[in-house]
Amino acid sequence: MSHLHIPDGLLPVAWWAGGLVVALALLIRASRLSRHASPQRIAYQGRSAR
């Protein structure tokens, strides 16, 4: 696996704040979509993602 370490202060605040907003929006959307699903369906969806 390849990865990159980014030193503190290198990324502008707008970049990491924007990424945080996008991640939270996706989390909220996923939460709303799975709210009415049965636990069994959620388990099957998680299993099929692999």
C-alpha cells in the first residue's frame, strides 16, 4: 500500500474543511438512506461490498 504523509500546515484550510464537509454530507445521506432498512438488509449490503 502506498501513502503520503502531508506535513502540518501544508494544506490550505479550505481544502481540508471542504473535505470534511463532503464527508459529513455523505455520512448524513447514508444514514438517511439506511434509516428505514432492516438490520438484515444492511448486513447483506455490507457483506456484498467486499
